[in-house]
Amino acid sequence: MATLSERILGAPAGTCVDRQVDRAYVHDGTGVLTLGTFRSIGRPLAAPERLSILFDHIVPANTSTTADLQAELRQFATEHGLHFTDVGEGICHQVMGEGTVLPGEIVIGADSHTCTLGAFGAFATGVGATDMAAIWATGETWLRVPETIRLELSGRLEGAAEAKDLALSYVARLGMDGATYSALEFTGEGAASLSMAGRLTCSNLAIEAGAKTGLFYADKTTRHYLAGFGREADIQRPEEGSYAAELRIDLGAIEPVVAIPDRVDTVRPVASLEATPVDQVFVGTCTNGRNEDLERLASLLKGRKVRVRTIVVPASRRTLLEAIRTGVLTTLVEAGCTIGPPGCGPCLGTHLGVIGEGEVCLSTANRNFRNRMGVGGEIYLGSVATAAATAIAGAIASPEALP
């Protein structure tokens, strides 16, 4: 009997193991550092068919220097036959989650939010560029099998509450270092009630509690989602494992919340912050830039106008195309939103929506650290519904009053 991490890694918690990596990927930022280290190793690529380079962080390039570095990575990927996605294809975690990652796989990304892909029942975690270069050279990596914290979810989300509110709430309960090097395992009827988009959001924020990864068991919802990409997947059934801690959460008690600057675990009910002025609303990122998120935003903005600049960035080209096909994009533009190219957008503070000193942004991203989106700016984190209500009001507003 074992936890899901122990089953995938094939060893009990605390054991150090060497394992073949099923999927490994970098983006345009970490790929530059990985490539430099890999070349210094002086070995050929061990398994190029399992490697991906995905451009998402600073796309389109914001300076000539960025463009030169991206050109070098682009050429390397082409010459060595690596899976490659260029400008506008979308965020690495989202693209890898569109029919590539499967349950039971070991997935390593050179980005801390690789844990997002644990939503598929994969062991997905982030590493630095040096470790990634070693994976390029050997096809393997070493890991210490993490202890597991079980989050037992009951009930269903109600009212205006969304998976993002659940994610911020569990981070607040655990604290930013409360799950350091642990695996979070989401179980129970509440976990089964969440959509794949909701699961991806919850797994995405695992790192914000210090966790190594955040996993859902693959079930009928997982299989149905992957079948849409022509992929088959086995169902994973929970066993009675040994857990370092257990946290029980009633989804019916989750309410809309906001993480206030400058910590993800400092969370307040939206109602307690109403009328806080904002200068910008940002909807997107690997946390909340998927089809379900854009549809939710459009349904709340339909027939209304935003009162502050509102930037919407789809998580992938596939998401953008679906938003065009369904009319979601038209609704958002008519409401006054500005649409950015698929990718990370202003999340990491390089371009496409950086805020100025003293400005305030309500964002659906996963981090609100000081100076992240612009020197001297302040970031509040909330759900898509909270972002919609805030955009309409021009100040932080509760989505409970929206139809």
C-alpha cells in the first residue's frame, strides 16, 4: 500500500532513487541556461524524443538580446529534433497538458510550476537548469521520494467560489513553507467533482506551499479529457498509504478569497477588501488561462464594460482558437478587454502589461511577490470571477453579486 508518488517513483518516502524521465521540458528562459550547461558537459542528447523546448515567457521577444537568445535555442531544437513550440503556441505547462502528459509518468520541467501536470496523475516537478542539462545528457534524474500530505476534499464548490479560491485557501492553511518537499495528494469526492481545469489550478499552486508536486488520481474525468486528444489513460485508484499529514476541506465552505500583497498565503475574503482601487486586471497564466476560465470571464462580462484596463492572455493557441470559435473572444473585446498572444504575458514582469510604481493589479496568476509584475506595484491574487467583478467595478469587488 503506497501513496501515488511512491507508486510512480517505485520506492517508499525518504528513499533516493534514480529514474528515467518520461517527459522533460524547458522554456525560452530556462532553456538558455540549460543549453549552456549541457554544452559544457560535452555529451550528446540521451533521448531527444522525450525533450521539449517551448517558448512562452518572453514572447514575442522584448529586446534584441532576447531575440538572439531565442534564435539560438530555436536553431538547437531544429538541429537535434527536439519537440518545439514557438511564439504564440502557449505556456509550457498548458501545452504539455494538451494530450502529451499521461498518468503515471515522471515529468520534469525547468520551471517551478511544472507541478501543474500532477493533475493528470503524473509525478511532475520542477528543477533548475543544471539538473535539466544532466537530464538532456543522461535521460535520467535522481529524486528523494517525498512524504505525502493528503488533502481530503468533500462536497462541491458552490455559489461564486472557484477552484482558484480552493487553491488559495489550502495554501493559506498550509503556509508558504508548510509542505516543503512534500507531495500534495488531492482525494475524496470533492476532488472527483473538479474539472480538469480546476485540478490543473489546484496542482499549479502546490509549489506556493513549498510542495514538490500536487497530484490528483486519474479517473473518468481524466480519461475523458485525454480522449479528446486521442490519448488513452488508465484509471488510478487510491490505496491506503502512510501520510505525513492530512487536511480535510469542505468545498461547500469555500468562499471567494484574495491573496494580498506580498504573500500567496496571506488570504482574505473578497468581501473584506471591497472598494480597494485597482489600475489593472489580468486574467491568464498557467493558473487560469484555459478555456473554462475564458468562458467564465466572458459569461460575467457579457453586455458590460470594464472600468480599468483588463488584459486577457489565453494559455495556448488551442485555447485562443476555441475562444474565437465560440465567440468568447468577441465578448471579451466588446467588453473592453485587451487580448495578448498566448503565453505567460505580464505574469513575470517582463512586458505585455507590466505595472508602474504605486499601481495595483488584481491577477489570476499564482504569485504576488514584491516587484514581480513591475517595480513598486502591488498584486492581489484572485479567481476569474473575482477578476470579472473587479474589472466591472474598477475596484476589488465580490463576484457574489454578479449573475
